[in-house]
Amino acid sequence: MIVAHLIGGNEVKVKIKGKLETINEGVVIINGEQLETRYEDLANVCGNISLGDLDTSVGIRRDAEDVQRDYIELVQDFDDEIGEDFVIDNHLTAEVCYSEYEIDIETKTLTLKIDIYN
């Protein structure tokens, strides 16, 4: 699974005082470093690109750079003002090794911690 699919393919909901609330504000930390881009901005972009639109397979004729290039094109099809740096700087096509969510119920924010393969 790639980072973009983890962020865009999930909606985080928590029951607070009997009411189901969507948590979409927060931060993302990848390999111990907090991204400058907020979780909600990443979720907005990644969530608008269907999981099936990107072939993430790699092999003899297709490598990680091909996946990254294809995802950049999908992001720019969604919003042509978003540059390739958005995908690269936020590690959106990196393979996820492990992830966890920490949710602060009082502030209704989350911290998404992701470890990726280097």
C-alpha cells in the first residue's frame, strides 16, 4: 500500500458522547518527521483519486518512478495547480511499512504516524 492510498482510502470516525464524528484535521508524521502539509489537505487530494486509478505494481518494465510519475499526473488531473513537489515532498507514492492513528478527542484532531520503506 502506498501513502496516498492509506490517507485517501480511509475516513476516521469516532463516537464522542454518543455522536459519530469525522476527524479530518491533524498532522502526518513520516519516518519521524512531520510533514508541512496538513492531514486534511492530503486527505482532500488523495481522497479524490480513486484507489483503482493507479497501477502500483512494479517489476521488470515498471518501477517506483513510473508509479510516482503516474500519480503526479492523476493529482494534476484533479487540480492542475498542484505541482509534482506535492507528491514527492509528501511521499505519496512511498510504500507503507506500518501506520497508526492517535486521536485527541478533546481537540478532534489526529496524528497519523507512518513508517515507509526507504
